[in-house]
Amino acid sequence: MNSEAVSVIVLAAGKGTRMKSKTPKVLHKVAGREMLGHVLNAGFATQPEKSIVVYSHTEVLDYIQDNFTLQNTFCVEQKEQLGTAHAVIACEEELQGFEGHVLILCGDVPLLTTELVERFVTSHKSQNNDITFMTAFVDDPTGLGRVVRDDQDEEVRAIVEHKDATESERQIDEINAGIYIAKAPCLFDLLRKIGDNNAQGEFYITDIVALGLRDGLTVGTFTAENADALGGVNSRLQLANAEDLYQNALREHFMEHGVTMVDPQSVFFSYDTQVGADCELGPNVRFGPDVRLENNVFVEGDCYIADSYINDGAKIYSFSHIVGSEVGHKSKVGPFARLRPESDIGDEAKVGSFVEIKKSRLGYKTSAGHLSYIGDAIIGNEVNIGAGTVFANYDGAAKHTTHVENNVFIGSNTTIVSPVQIGAGATTAASSVITKNVDNDILVISKVSRHDKADWTRPVKREDDE
């Protein structure tokens, strides 16, 4: 057994009553990712042998099983809410035989970084401590556990919870961050000695410090410079504050790496957004998860982009909505354009005002300038799609695909009834209705007669009209 190995326990069983939500607290999102996901990601920095999430809500179990099973992450249920020590000791069976170090994190600390966790673990190991816990100095420690030190040598003597602290102890501004690492055999031995004689009537994990010192163990601290990164989220207000801090960090990061923002405070990123150099972002731009912008991309104001890849030199104009799509090199999208999932816009293509595209490919230099719907279509290079064109891809029972070859000119107000194929170089006259395949280099003039139109719009006679 590797005594230097690390396993991670994340405490995620809290009720979160102050959130006033049916959603478990740790599943509320910051920058598009669940708080629990942020904490697990920070813990993965230690390359853990095993990660264990302590839960009490089935939604948390489902979240882990849906997203983290490949990371050797397991769940342990805490059936009764009897305190943090009770939650950790519930993991003993899962860690049976493990002789390394156990890192204990809280699932509601979304600003915790991998860099901070790495330094914390390194400090613990380098000092050969039996137990190390993280501390920080704050301006207002109300409600937080205080770190009590000896007046003479400044050595740690205990952690005292706010409700159990004396008036003099409440003046201490060094707080316990709720993050611990301990050698596994020591940890579980100490946990079994903890009692519940306190104001909450719970088993506090903080008691391992005093108990460890009493037993002659080496107990150390690691002080984090940025207390904001250690703040737990217990209410909607704290959730909003965490979002603000996270977004500000992302904004600073991108601007330091060559991104221009006209109004930085109005731009919102996801935790995994990637933005290349010399990109320019207008006001009120919002990114959902899984977005990558290459270099020299321009996004005008009031756009939303999620799950998409925007190539070099592309321009996205105001009020465009892009999800699950790729926009090609030097292409132009918008204003007021909508790209739905599986849309692939080729290099130097154009998607103009009030154009909606769904599960379709537009080739090189193809243009759909205005007021069109393109669904389930594969469109070649240098095709012109006139204003008001509709690809009628749904017959009421199934979706069908249309193929448009290169250099086709589609006149305004054309309706293409899928599935059809329009050959290279063909032209459709304005207001045509295409229901059959079109050969190469053919001009199609297909219109509904007035007589047919009258028939189609004639009121339907019903029996109760008689």
C-alpha cells in the first residue's frame, strides 16, 4: 500500500435549508457547473486513489453516477444528519485498508482551486504532519469556527465553533476553512473518540484537532492567502457573491491573455470557456458550457453561445443565439440569427438576420441572408439562399433531409419540401415550391395556381354546420 497516496472525501449531505430550494445545495451552479463539480475537480488535482462523495439526496447520487464514474468516484449515504465527523466516518468501510492521506473537502466551496489544493497537500506531506487543516484570516468571522492558538508559541490548541466560543474567542479573526488532510489510520481512530457535547448536539470533525494534540499527534495548519476562495455557499445571496467572484476572476484572466471586452462586468463565462487572443466581446454576451473561440473572433452585444466552436476571424452579430454548432473561419452570423444543435456553418459563409438553422451544413461562401428556416439540410459551396426560404423538413411524422449541391441559386420565398436533391448550378424562381429532385443547371419555376390556392383556403364544411 502506498502511504503517500491520497483519497478524497467530499461532504455533500447538507440539507441547505437556507437556499429555499428543492435542488440540493451542492447542485446549484456557479459559472455553469454544479458547486460539487467544482470541488471534485479541485480534489482531482491530487490524483486521488479514490474520491468519495457523502450524500443524503438521491439527486446528488444521480449527478455523480452521470458525470464522474470514470474518475473513480464513489458515493456513501449519510442516512442521519449527525455532523461532519459522522459523515466522514461513514466512509471508513469504503477506505478499508487504505494507509495514505485522506483529504476532506466541503461540497459547497465552488471557488476552491486546484492550485490551492495542491499546495495544501504538499505542505502537509513536507511537514510530515498527522493532521493539517486550512485556515484564513477574515474581517468578519461571525458564524465561523475560530482557530485557538497558544499565547506563547502560537501553536494550535483547538478549533472552536462560533456557537461554542467564548466572547474572547469570538474576537479571533483566524478561521477554520473546513478543509483537512490526515493520515488515514489516525483520522478514523480520532473520529471514533468524538462526542456530541456541544451547542448543536452533533459530532464535529473539528474535534480531531484537540483530540490529536491530546494524543501527541503532529497537527499543523496551512494559511490560505485568499479567504474568498474558501467561502461556503449557504444562501442565494452567497451563491450570487460566489458567481460574481468567479466571473471577475475569469474576466481578468481573459483580458490578461489578449481579449477585449467593451463592458467586462456584463460578460458572463462558463467555467470551461476558451477564448483566443485578439477576440472582442461586446456587452451582455453570455457563454454556456463547452464553448471555444479561436483567435480574432468578434462577438457583438447581447449574444448567447453554448456548446459551440467558433473558428478564427468569425463575426457574431447582436442578438444571435448559438447552441451546439460550429461556425467556420471568417463566417458571419446575425444579427438576430439562431443556430440550433448540429448546425455547421462553413468557412466565409453568411447567416443573416432572422435566419434559423437546425441540424444542417452550409458550405464555403454559402449565404442565407435573411428571414429563412433551414432544417435537416446539407448545402454545398457558394449557394445563395433567398429571403423567406423554408426547408420543410417535417411531414408530421418524421424529419427528412434535403441535399443542395454547389452553386445553386434559391429564389426568395422558395419552399423546399424534403426529401429532395437540388443539383449543382440549378436555380429556383421566387415563390417556387420544390417537391421533386432538380437536375443540374436547371431553372425551376413552380408556383401554386390561383385555383389551387382557392381550393386550399376554402373553409371545411362540417356536419354541425348543416
